[in-house]
Amino acid sequence: MVVLSKPSPLKQDFTIKTSKQHGNTCVVNGSIPVIDLSKSDAKTLLVNACEEHGFFKVINHGIPMDLMNKLESEAVKFFKLPQSEKDKAAPADGPFGYGNKKIGPNGDVGWIEYLLFNTNNLDSGFSKLLNSSNETPEVFRSLLNNYIELVKKLGCLVLELLADGLKIEPRNTLSRLLEDEESDSFFRLNHYPPCPVNSRDVVGFGEHTDPQTISVLRSNNTSGLEIADIKNGSWIPVPSDQNSFFIIVGDSLQVMTNGRFKSVTHRVIQNSMKSRVSMIYFGGPPLRQNIAPLPAMLSRGKESLYKEFTWSEYKKSAYKSRLADNRLCNFEKQ
Ligand code: GA4
């Protein structure tokens, strides 16, 4: 097990906020759907999981373990650099590059350091990495490129199976948003160092929903991820599994299915002993894309639950919000 250097302490407290919507009781044996993508019933199970949990694990995904492990090692190598070197990769403006404890622009903090990239312009974050004394930037860059291409394909496959399951035609109605060359998708490498404060009041990444369509997450074998039960808001710990991927339904997919799929609230709690390293692909639409319920989701005279908006408008509003805010409520019809 690799224990990385701890980032310098911040003055703020890392307190888990208990939202009004979601309590923080732990449901230890909460069930997480596991879906085998090689089986013929996958599309039905996927639809069911998005409706019931907004979250599931996929196995038989076809992404080579070797690639995940190599990218993880490169990330670990970067996070092991002295703080002053890592800080050279911090953005002058905008969100891309290295971040330490600060999450978003509005005062949220976590026991975390990370690298954030725009997948259609890797250099937006990567060029900053070249300022730090990274020994093998070309290896890192090519692993990032290979990995992002494969997780994007996996995300597209899941979205196509979901379209099949929902009888949406054509079946690339959702996946084309990620495949579009102007797709506004992000990739994030997170490092949660072991946290010296052994308390459930310390948070790695506070509760939130993802704004995009789906997020494809892989972590090392350190637990910490928790999802809020859609029905009663209780927290369900997600057992780590470094060989599988976890899919998180985001706000945009909730809107496109007119609320049938649920964008799941999730968080990462700290671990006092072990580092957690996670890599997440956030499949976002192009900025100009209208985010609205698909016609197939409005059959039999059903009305849209949401006002009309573009992804660009949603993003602007998201970046004015705090992490735990309900971002969709501004876009719901009264
Ligand atoms: C949550 C999902 C992704 O990590 C992210 C986050 C983004 C950021 O860290 O810059 C946000 C957060 C996320 C939602 C609300 C805003 C924006 C921080 C924040 C307070 C990269 C994303 O796309 O939205």
C-alpha cells in the first residue's frame, strides 16, 4: 500500500454538512447493483438501477486493468512530488490543473488534492503539469489519453444500453453528446491522503450531485465513497473494487429522462490509514446543447418537469453554487 505525503493543513474545518434532504445514518448492508455488461439482460438492469439508485457497478467492462494501474501509478508519482512542485501546476484562472483542498470557486474544501482536465483539451490542465518536476510527462499524457478514450467508450456503451432499455431512438441519442467533438467532458484524478483527524466530521469530498450526464469512476482499494439512498437519504457505503467501474447518474440525465432516472447525492469520507486514489470521467454535453426531457420520455401527454436551458446555462449556475446545493431546483417548473 502506498502512503503519500500529506498536504499542508488548512485553517478551515472539514465538516460534513448534514443536509435537510439526506440524513447521515449509515446503512452498512445497503445494496449496490452490480451489472455484468456482457449479459443480455444488462439494458433492463441498467434502467432499473438508474431509477432505483442512480448508481451501479459494472463488471466485464473490457478496460484493461494494466492501463488503470499504470495511470494510477503516474498519478501517485505526481501526488508524491513536493508541495511546491505540485503548486506549480495550479491554475492561474479556471478550474483545470492541480488543486489542493479547495473544491470549486465558492469556499468548499475537502481533505483532497486533485488534477482536473477538460477531455477535449487535455493541455488546458496538462500544460501546467509541465511546470512541475514531473520526470515522465509524455508517459503520463499518453496514459491519460488512452484511458480517457476507453472510459468515454464505456460511458457511451452504458448510455446506448440505457437508450435501448428506454426504447429511445436512435440509440446514440445520449452517447452522441459525449462523442461530440465539442463535448464538455472532464476528467479528474483525486488523491485523498490518510487523514490524521479520526472523526466522521472530516470530509474528503462533501456531498453533491454531478451536473453532467453520467460519471465513470474507478478507485484503488481504499473505501470512502458513500451514496445517499434515493428513497430515505441514508448513507450507503460503497465497498471499493479496483477492478470495476462505478457509474453515477448526473443532473443532466435526470432532466433528459424527465426525472425517471435519479441524479444521486454522493460524498467521500476520509480514511485515517490509507490513501484513496480515484479517477473519474464526467460525460458532459456540448455547451450549446439544450438539456430537456427527450420526446420518448414525454409520451402519453406527460409534461416536462423542467424549464428549458442549455448546458452552458446550467454550468454557469453550477459554478455559482456551493457543493451541497440542489442545483436542479432553479430549473424545475413550479
Ligand atoms: C462536481 C462534479 C465534478 O467533480 C466537477 C465539480 C466542480 C469542481 O470541482 O470544479 C464543482 C462541482 C462538480 C459542482 C458544483 C461546482 C462545480 C465544484 C462546485 C462547487 C468537476 C463538476 O463538474 O461539478
